[in-house]
Amino acid sequence: MKSKIIIARPIFEATLARLREHFEVTDNQADTPWTKASWTQALSQHVGALTTGSDPVDAEVLKACPNLKAVANMAVGYNNFDVPAMTAHGVQASNTPDVLTETTADFGFALLMATARRITESEHYLRRGEWTQWRYDMFAGAEVHGSTIGILGMGRIGQGIARRAAHGFGMKVIYHNRSRLSAESEAECKATYVSKEELLKTADHVMLVVPYSAASHHTIGAAELAQMKPTATLINIARGGIVDDAALAVALREKQIAAAGLDVFEGEPKVHPDLLTVPNVVLTPHIASASIPTRMAMANLAADNLISYFTQGKSLTPLNTVAA
Ligand code: 8YV
């Protein structure tokens, strides 16, 4: 008899077909939204699940799911998981590292370019039919090449951004992280370790790539925004709660900083209403990893993590160790 798994959100048909070879699958190709209660109830009927970064697997959910054995997150970030609680319940947790690193770093750069060079703001102006003649200061933005980028969070994606910045754009790279990179990695990224305060004070562009946890909640709030240069841009491709969105909307409106580019939001898919009305912000709906090949690689790795757990007793990219 095949084990029963649930796929929380729509997925590629090919991934679904592959999973159906191994499991009895409950899919959600109809994209029916979950409440926490309906998700918990559905999950409790299955031994495995393929989730995205916004489907909770916490102590409360786990209590209702005594038969659950493995959950594969189709995301590198896993703040939707309570990993210690999963370990305590004997549930294998896995994520999808590496396969999305370069694509997400590409997007960080795209958002930086769009924000610094005011691409979306100028496109809206053009579409509104307001472009009547050339002006020396029309949508003049900040320089990217040769400027200083400050990267908060220097994991795989942060290092991908640093390599692009240093080698592609001749930027000076400064970073702050819980721990310093090895001398070899610093040299490869041409990156200099600085304090968070120095980074905020000196960077022309601040890029946020820190994982979300209680400790990183509101890493950037009113006090940090006040330390940044008035000409600086802030880019968030990490997680919504890293930035105090209400404080950011005020800082943007009052031109405490020049502009922001945000792919993630507190309480997404809801976006703070004040961010929707300020012009100097570029907003995208959490798509940093969304190239077709990368999303396929993420889906395949998540599927392989489930298949590997149920056939070999261990996922390929596990986040915890559990007895099979
Ligand atoms: C995911 C992400 O697409 O990997 C992550 O952590 O934020 C994105 O790549 C998103 O979390 C949905 O799973």
C-alpha cells in the first residue's frame, strides 16, 4: 500500500506524476486557500507533505498529526517549520538549498537595479502618457556600478550577490553576518566584514538576505533606517518580518532613504497599505526564485526528499535527524 502524502499548493504536473508513482497523493491543483485549521486537519490525514515557505508545521499543527513522518519544504527558508518540535515528534524536515542560489541572487540584483534606476516608477509614468519631453533630471537615480553594497546575511545567496557586485559591477562589498566568512570566501567575494552599524552608515545599497527568526525580527526598523544615508536604497529578498514595513513606509515618504525594493512583506500576501502609495518603492510578489528551471529544480528536490525519506529513511537535504 502506498503512503499518503499531501501537496499543499499547485505544483508542476510532471512533479505530481512522479510523486503519484510512489505515493497516494492529495493535491491542491485547484489552489484552494488554507486556514490554519483546514491545513492542520488535512495534514493530519497524511504521513508526508510537500509544503511552501508559508505552510505552517509548528508544535500546534504537529500535535494534531501523530502519523506525520516527513515534510519537504519547497523553499530554502524554513521559518514556517518549528524544527525542534518536528524532531521531537520524529518528523523529518527538509528544504531546497543550493538549487535556487544563483537565480535568487540574480533577482536581488534585478531588484537593486530597478530600484536604484527607478525603472518601474518611470515605466508607470510612460504608461500614463505623461512623457512629453526629455529633462536632465527625469528619473535620475542612484549609481550602481562602483558604489558600495552592504550585504546583511552572508550565506549562499548573499555570497552570490557579492560575487555579482564585485566582479560584474566593480562595487565595493561590505557585509555583516553572525559569523565571518573564511578568508578564502571573503577573497572570492572581495568582501569586507564590518559591524551592522558601519554597514548601515556607509552602504549606498543595503541588501537583506538574512534568514527569519525571532532574533532577526525587525532587523531594520526606524532606528536602523535613520542610520542609513538619505541617498541609500534598501532591498529585501529575505523575509517580510526582517523589516518593519510601517517604519519603512514612513522613511520612504519622508525621504530618510531614497528608495526600497521589496520582494517580501510582513503578513504577505497582504502588503502594508502605506507601501502601496509611496512612489519610491519597487514591489514584487515574492518571486526571487521564480525562474522556470529553478522552480522545477526546487519542486524536484522537494519530491526527491520525500521519496528518499520513504524509501531510504532519510531525506537528501534534511534539516534534522530523526529515527526512521
Ligand atoms: C519560495 C523562498 O519560493 O526559498 C525560499 O525561502 O522564499 C522562495 O524561494 C517561497 O518560500 C515559497 O516556498
